[in-house]
Amino acid sequence: MADDALVIFTPSGKRGRFPLGTPVLTAARQLGVDLDSVCGGRGICSKCQVTPAYGEFPKHGVTVATDALSPWNEVEARYDRVRGLAPGRRLGCQAKVMGDVVIDVPPESQVHRQVVRKRAEMRPITLDPATRLVYVEVAEPDMHEPSGDFERLSAALAQQWGIGDVEPEPEILRKLQPALRKGDWKVTVAVNTGHRDGRHRIIDLWPGYFEGRLLGLAVDVGSTTIAAHLCDLSDGRVLASSGVMNPQIRFGEDLMSRVSYAMMNPGGDAEMTRAVRLAIDALAQAVAAEAGADPGLIVETVFVCNPVMHHLLLGIDPVELGQAPFALAVSGSLSFAAAELGLASLHPRARTYVLPCIAGHVGADAAAVALSEEPQNSEALSLVVDVGTNAEILLGNRSRVLACSSPTGPAFEGAQISAGQRAAPGAIERVEIDPATKEPRFKVIGCDLWSDDPGFAAATAATGVTGICGSGIIEAVAEMRMAGIVDASGLIGSAAQTGTERCVPEGRTHAYVLHDGRAAGGRLITITQGDIRAIQLAKSALYAGARLLMDEMGVERVDRIVLAGAFGAHISPRHAMVLGMIPDCPLDKVSSAGNAAGTGARIALLNSAARREIEEVVRRIHKVETAIEPRFQEHFVAANAIPHATDPFPELAKVVTLPEVSFNTGGAAESGRRRRRG
């Protein structure tokens, strides 16, 4: 029997072997995992709560037994009695490693909590929500003309508002008579017109004139984060926006890992469904509290998500999406009671609308991007890239729109990077490297100063410099390429080859020291050869997907590129082009759309006609399946070079001159043999 065990932490992906009996908190600290603790491991503060995951994890190559951690001890039991532990949670200072284990560190247990940057983009939306308030005056009962109160309410709705064919439902009928009499035969009615059969549904009613407001919630359920925008349905204002990490990440960082978890663990799909629904309900309460509103007034919800998230949200086993032909259980839009998703904090009769999916790997989030960015209405040939763990790409104009998905993985989000972390205060998000001196400077989230500005150390004293997030690693690698620290193949040169002592040996390769804070008790943050490779794989998948759509369209260049998604909003177009993440294009034609999927969700929430529009648009979008296209692999391999092995990137060459260096056989002396075209 082994005397040590493998411990894997999510979402950081950090792992290591530890002697049996090692406290989880100790393992986390030794690996540099962001796990909070104030009481020094005495089981008092509860900040080190973790969630172990059990079952088969093919991605990690481990099977986690139910006894992988020590049993609950008296400290945990006492804490649970006094303050309560959420189901499945353990105290990291008390739980000890007894076997191979996968441990999730929830956001609230992280010292540097994630900043979910999925804000609501400002844009005009024609207001026509599916649920609205109407004030009606109802005829009093008359013994000479007998009719029920509901029939007279229906007649008033038809006469005064043109709302006909209203469904009588028991819950509303129970409230109707007291409300009519208390309001002196005047009532305010919340009416929903969002279902396909043309009938109207009464969500609620109040005596007299109701001075409150109805609320709607637009939710983008991503693989990594869930973002929600709370809107006032009377004027369309965004009252609050917030986001949380998707708790399903502990079952797998990417979509196929979660499909595998469902396949390998009976009931795993239901477990992931419960996790995401609880997170959404808690998020609804959080945004309502931020807005000072009652979540019980949320009467309308709209969801956008990729196909795997779509199925897990709806409680559908996603196993068919993990194998060809990637069949969806349902591809069309859906409308049903929000209560069916277990969203207990919302109005009990709230309605839910889920945008249609385009195909097995291109989901409702891509449909929402199309609704927001409208490539189908553009004269210019537009490439819209929703950058995330699973990138979704649209290419088209008025004549035709194509779509595909590309498995970029979590590297762009800071995962699989040696010093990587989610976007949180203290994370490096901007990088510049002087091409002459090879000296870096950077910005961290939460501070407007550059690292070489006076006052930077004082301004970041509270957070420190804790790691590097997705936008930071992209800029770092691109800057290293522009400074001649990395060659076109992605190799980091030695100190002698690059002319900087910041390039240090690391095994058989080299790493670049971006920040050394050890003298002040901080971290050593380096960009390693493994980091470069992770970014190369991610960017190659993104480029290959875009290039495949261009092949299908029969074009070599596009007119404009839109970077969408919470992460896409923070990508520098110049750095993205230097890396070769996207095809060559004039830099002034590359723009950010922010969280376009979230914007599309808000449009569908606030404008019922937009729902019919996107349902029609989706029927016309042609899906290209990257998994079975031979040219995807060709494009992927060529895109491994930085920026590209064969495309000369003429537009990029107009604004950036990349050093002609090669570190394969001795560096600059051999550079002429591996010159980039153009």
C-alpha cells in the first residue's frame, strides 16, 4: 500500500503527492493553492472550507474513493452543530488526505476571490418584455347577468388592453376574489405573453394600482462562470450585475471532463444539475440584494448556455454530446415555469425562456451572440469569436452565417499556467517588456499603477502580486515574442541567447522571470516553457476553428473581427494578433463586444420579438463540425507557430516587426534558417 497520495485542487489544477494523514490545508499551502485561513488551522474561522469530489476522473487519471479523506472529527461536528456546514463541505484544516483525491476550493474560501468581469454592456434595446403589468377596472357582479369574476376580468383585459385568451389557473383564481373586492374592482395584473400557443398567462395580481416593479433575470451559464443581470422590466434598466464561478468546475474544468464525469459516475449528471441550479438561485438572491429588491418580484428569466451546460441546467444527461453525432436532446427554444429549475427565491409563477441551440457543440450562448452582434445583418464579412473554455465562432454577413466551436481549454482563463489564477485582485492582467533591456513591467487587477510607477508597492500591499490571469498570460507571451525572448516556434531562449538574466534554466528548458517578490515574502512568478505550450495549444484551436469557417466560406481574409465574452473584452487586439489567436486583419477592424452572450440574453429578456427573431436566425445558421474536418488538424498544426507557420500576417507586419530569432540549435546565429514569411 502506498504511503502517499495524489492531491489535485480545482479550479487551479495544482497537484502534488503528500504523505497519508497530511491536512488538506497543509497540502494547499505547500502547493500555493489559494485557500483562506485566519485561525491558524484550529477549526474556528471556517474560512478553509473545501469540497471533495468522488468517483472517476479520467482527465486527471484518478479514481477517488469515498474514504479518500479522513472521517469527520469532533471539531467539524461541533462547527456544524453551531454554525452549519454546507452539504459535502469539509474544513481543510481538519480533513486529512488518506487517498488520491480531487478537492474543489469554492470562491468564498479563496483569499483572492475572483472578479467575474461579465458586466452588462450598454446598448439600446427596444422594450417589449414578455411579462408586463396592466391596470384594469373590472365590472362588478350582477345578479341579472351572472358571470364569474375571472370571466369579467378576462373581458376587461380584452377590452382595455387587447389581451385575450387568458388561461384560468387555480393559484390565480384563489387570489382573484379577495383582490377584486379589496381593490374596489380595480386590480393590477402581471400578464405573460411568452408562450407559443398564443395564450396569455396571469403571473400575479394585486388589489388596486400596484406601485411596485417587475424584475427579470438574464443569465449566461458558462463553463467557468455564471453571470446574471437583474433588469427592471418597466424601463429595461440593469439594476445589478454579478457573477460566480460555476460550481461544476470541481467535476471538470472543461466540457468533456464533465461529460466524462457523468458517464463514469452514476447520478453524476444529477449532481452537476443540483450544483448549478443552487448557484443560480443564490446568484439571483445576491443581485436582488445588491439592487435592494425582493427576488420574489423576479417574474421572468432568460438563460443562454453552451450545449453541455444547457443539458445539465435542464436536468438532461449530456452523455450523447460526448460522442458523435453529438445529438442534442432538444435544439429549439424552450419556455416553461422557472419553478421546474428549482429556483425557489424567484416569484413562484416566474417564467423561463431558454434560447435555441445551433448544434451539438454550438449552443444557446452562440445564438445570443448572434442576437447581440447581428453578423446576419452585416454587409461586411464579420468574424465573431466568443472566447472561453470552449470558444464559439460565427462567420458571416447578410448572405450566409457559419458557426463552429473550438476546444480551447481553460488556459486563457489562467488555468494550466504555472502561476495562473482567475481574474482577482493581485493578478497580473497587463504586461509590457522593453525589447532592448528585456525588462518587464505590469499591472495587476485592483491597481491602476504600473509596477515601475512610484507608489505601486504601497498600492498593492493589501493584495500583493499573486499570479497571472488570462489576459496577462496572453500579453506576456506576445511581449516575449516581440522582445525576442521567445522564438516563432514558441521556445524560450537562454540568458546567453536572449541577453537577459531573467531567462533562467528550468530542467531542460528555460523560464522567464516576470516578477520576483520573494524578498518581501511574495511569490516568484515565471513564464515557463509549459505555459507557452499551453497558450500555443489554446490559441491554435481558436485560430483553426476560425480558419475552417473561412475555408467553408471560400475566403482568405475577413473584414472585421469581434472578440466577445467576458475574457474577450480584456484581450488586447495587438497581442492577440501577435500570438496568432485570430486571423490577420487590420487592427482597427478588431473590436471587443464584451459579454455579447449576456447582452443577447438581456435582449431576449426585454424584447419578446427578439425571441422569434433569433429562433428564425438559428434555423439559417450552418454548423461546421471541427471534430470531423481533416483540415482542422492542418490549421491547428500550422497555427502552433507564433503567430503562424505559413500565413505571413501582412496587416500585423505593418505595425509590428517580430525579431527573427530561433533557439532550436543555438539561437540568433541560426535565425536565418527559420525566418517567418513576410
